[in-house]
Amino acid sequence: MTLTIEKLSVKYGPVQILHEISFSHVKGEVLCIIGPNGSGKSTLIKTLAGILDPCEGTITLDKRDVSEISRNEVAKRIGYVPQDFQYLTSSTVLEAVILGRRPHVQWSLTRHDLAKVDTAMEMLNITSMAEKMLTEVSGGERQRVFIARAIAQEPDYFLFDEPTSALDIRHQIDVFQMIKNIAGSKNRSVLVAVHDLNFAYHYADRVILLDEGKIVSMGTVDEVMTEDNIISVYGVPMQFIKTDAGRYVLPDWKKAEERIPARPVNVM
Amino acid sequence: MLFALLFLLFLTFIYALNSGSYHLPFDRIFTILYQSVTNPGLLESTPSEKIVVIDFRLPRVLLAILTGISLAIAGCVMQALLRNPLVSPFTLGLSSAASFGAAMAIVFGGSIMPFIPPEFQNGVIILCAFLLGWLSILLIYGISRMKGSSSATLILAGVVIGYIFTAGVMILKYLTNDEKLREITLWLMGGMWGANWGAVVIVAPITLLCFLYLESLAWDLNTLSAGDDVAKNLGVNVNGLRIKGLLISTLAASACLAFTGIIGFIGLMGPHIGRMLIGNDNRYLIPCSALLGGLILLISDTAARTIMDPIEIPVGVIMYVIGGIFFMFLILRGKHRVIT
């Protein structure tokens, strides 16, 4: 079970966002995509999710080109959890999770579909809030709802686009543990675009470092998240710390502030 | 719930057939309906009853139900497609365009369609209203081809097109004589005056086919509520769905409006009440809205022709009153589930 991307290029109008991206993603792996704002992380995730069309290159699922597979079949294989949730405001938690069954149902939900929805909701511990409106639950709970929807979709590949960007540290850890669990115990592949380098450092099996739509480095955490790579891409001096409690990536504040001088701001 | 609404619609249907200046006992209504199907020859012995029930009231009642169904499903589907609970055939410029078509036909008469014989003058109004109604959605489609089919683009395009056609109607009203001005005003108020079996025979299959097609899109419409990106990932062809859904719902609405004139609020009230009764699932919401739309318009039309009997009030006026009160109720109720 492999998702293979070869020489993938994507344009927004005349502007090229991704340039000849190639990599493979295998079963049971958490692959984190890191890179500064505008590096193409979300574009890559959206292209793999079937939301954007590539202008060049191929995406193959188990050696089959996805452009030759029906939308519905691809939807059964690749699930997507977006970065923002401005929609579904008039839906209940249950209705939102049920949508994950869309690629599998013709008209009525079968017992099997409902069982999958129940299982997904139990996994994410949201069964008790099934009848609540999405506007009535917290940001962390809403994130769980959308992960449950992706689980109910039963894909082989999960794509997460900055899933913790609006969450506090407790919920960020919670979400990443779920992601690790999906890859580990469920034996699915997970691709996560992430801003916080510490999460990539701690949870990733492999890392892709993107800059200006190109892969700068790809490999294990230790291979990719080196001082040279991070400084050259982010332009910020970093410190890599290993303790008994874990591994950390922290900015070297003094050097960073010297490198990035404060801009004068006129407050009216 | 759907069966309860269907039963209620049936009761209202019988009541509406019985309402009017010419009184008949209820059992006689059933007998006339039964005989008209099984043995029409028997009705010739009571020609006045046949004329009142079969030739006048029945097509009118059926057209009211069909129009209510069409406008309600069009509103329901448009709201789902554009993820905006305040969208209706009116928001997207359809009614303004149909009004312009009708006003043109009234002002210029048969000269704009010389191939239609003078005795079918009314047909020119119907055809112009229908064609212009469709033109509005084709214009929106054209804009979406150039600028993308996001819901914001489509709504803005609809509003702009609506204003342009409204300006056209105003110019025609300003330039024409008093007699035609009155005719345009009456058409804009909407009513079931144009009801006859010919209208029912045209509108019924269009409504049925549009309903079945739109109902087949229900799962995709549900999925669209999660946003375009998630819907695409879940296998929905979002752009295709929006265009097909808008074209078919416009077909249903414009086919009815062409015969009845402008009837507002059904496309908003039907789906909103439906959501309160049955929730957001379009598989059930579309038929529920359809039944509610038919029911509301049938009650309104029956009230319009009996409330000041023998004077008939345009049903569009009744709908504006009911619609206004209904939306005031929604605002005061303040439930975000209904209007978000």
C-alpha cells in the first residue's frame, strides 16, 4: 500500500506553487511536512486530497494513477481534515461525522455505516455530544469531530492540514496522539502539514522540509531537522535539545532577534 | 412526518376544491373526482358542477400545489448549493428576469414573437417569462465559468443580474400606457388566474422530473455543507453539482412562475419550516419542503379567492403578509439552527 507522488507541480493561476515534488508514503507511517508560510504545505495536502488539480506530474495509489480512478474510489482511499472549519455551522456533531460515509453509501445508511460512525465517535470520545450543534462545542472538540468524520470515511491515507493551528497545548498533544494512534494501531498512513517543529520532531517517522514549493530535504527527523536546514529555510537560528523528557526545537532568541530586527510601528 | 404532511395536503386539497362561491357537499366532491376518472360521461348530467370542480377549481388547486412544490424545492436546493439559508429563486435574479420577460411581452405584445398566433397572446407572456428566467441562470453560469463557481460569486452575480432586470421592468412600466401598467403590476403580484389544464399538463411533468433529479443529489448537497474542500475530498464534483443543481432548480421555478407571476417567500418558508420539522438532511428535507411549499401555497391561494369572496386578492400579496410574519417569528425566536 503506497501513495507515490512523482514530479508534481501545481499552479494557482499563473503562479507556480509546487515544483516537481516527488516522494512515496507507505503504510503505518506518520509523514510530517514542515516549512515556512507560503512554502506549499497546504497546497500539497489539498492536491493529494483531490481538491486542487496538478498541472504536471502524477499521483499513484498502489501503482494506479488517481486521475484514472473515479472520484468516489479515491474518496474511499484518501481522507482529509482541513485547517479551518467555518462551515457546517447548522449541523450536529452526528450529522458532521455521518458525512464521512458519503463515498460508501448509495442512498440509505446501512447498519454497517452506522456502526462505523459509532466506532469513529467512540474512538474520539464524542459520542455524548452527538446531538450538539457544532457551534456549541469547543475548538478542540470540533477538531475531534472532523477527525472522526475522516475515520468514518475509512481511508487508507489520512491528510491533515495544520490540525492543531487553533488549539491549546493540551488539545495539540491530544490530536497528535490520535494521529499517531491512527498510523500505529490502525495501520494507516498519515500525512500532516505542521507549523510547530516540536510536534514534527516528536511524532514524525519521516519529515519533508518544503521551501518555495520545492523539497529541501526529506528523510528521518534527524536527517532533515538539522540546524543548517532549519536556519537556511526559516532564517531563524534554532537550538536542538535532547533531554530524558523528549526532544525540543527552540529558537535561539538572542541570535534570532539580532537577525530579525523589530520594525517601527506607528500606532495612531 | 412526511406522511402526516402528505395527509394534511390531501385534506387541504379537498377543502380547497370545496371552497368558493359555488357550494357543494364534500361527498359530492369525492363523487365528481371519482366519476371524472372512471366515467366522465356521467358528469355531463351536472355540467355546472363539472365546470366548477373539474374545469376551474381542480387545475387551479393542482397548479397551486405544483408551484408551491417547485418554488420550495428550488429554494431548498439553492440554499444547500450556496450554503446560504437566505437564498431563494428571488435572490438569484430569476424572478426579476421572469418579470422582465413578462413585462416585455405585455408591453410589446405578439410582435416580439410573431410566430405565435394572436389568439395565444397569453402564451407569449408565459414563454417570455420562462425564457428570461432561464436566461438569468445562464448568465450566472457564464459568470461562474469566468470567475469560478464559489457560492459568493454566484450569489453576487444573481443579485447584480436581478438589479439589472428590475431596472428593465421599471423602464417598461414607466414607458407604457396605464392599461398595460396595470397588467404588469397584476402579473408582478402573482396569482393563479392563469390556471388551466394546459398549464397543469406542462408544469406537472417538469416539477416531477426536477424533483426526482434534485432528490437524487441529496447526499451530495449534504456533503457540500462541510465546505467545498471537504466535499471534493469526499468525492463530490462540486462545480458540476452547483451548475446542474442551479439549472434544474431554476427550470422548476421558472416553469411555474411563467404561469403564475411572482410569488415570493415559498422558496424560503418551505425549507425553513422543513428544517425545524425534520432537520438538515436533504434526503428528507427536499420532499418535506416540497410538501410544505404545496401546502402553504394551496392554503394561501384558497384564502386569496375566498377571504373577500367574490373579490379575489392576488396570492402574492397573501404570501408577502404570511412570509413577513413568519420571518419576524424566526427573528424573535432567535434559534441559530434556523438562520445561521
